[in-house]
Amino acid sequence: MDDFSTPGKKNTFGVEPSQSNYIEPRKRPMSSMSPSIFVDHKGIPHLVVGASGGTKITTAISLVVMNYLWFNRTLSEAVVEPRLHHQLLPDYIRIDKDFPCPSTSKQD
């Protein structure tokens, strides 16, 4: 069960335990679930998104929405675009192999 944190034990995704998510009576686990509905100025729905993936849910949803709404990708294109993800703890960034990274060479 990875819904709650266990003191001193990383979860299946390698995330350190969080005291705010320790098991307690009548407590619900915190979740990254973030189903979202995007509507236009008239309130008409134009995009409904959600995701699975544990700690990567919010990053995945944000990148899909950004690619779809800002960069005019089709929904299929937005979903398969390469991604990056920063977990905070542990402090490292996961970058898909094909993610477009800026050049590190010095420009004169």
C-alpha cells in the first residue's frame, strides 16, 4: 500500500516518507490526483484531463495542458510529447531522452 507513508521507508516510486501522510485513525491519504476541466469564457468545457502515475501526475497534466492549449498540439501529440519532472525530494530532475534541451554551448 503506497497511499500512506511509512516512517523510514521509501514508497514504490522512491519517494521519502512524509510525516503529513503517516497513517492515523480516520485520516485519508494525500494524493496527487488532479482531475481538471478547462472551460472557455462562456463556461463551455474544452478540455478534461486526468492522469495516473503517482508523483508525476501534476507534472504530466501540466505539460499536456501546456502543449495542447499554448502550443496548439493535438491531444494525441500533447500526450506523447517528451517530458521532464522534478520531484523536490529526492532533488533531481528526470528528463525524457527526446526532451528538447537548450544548447549548452557558449554563443559569441
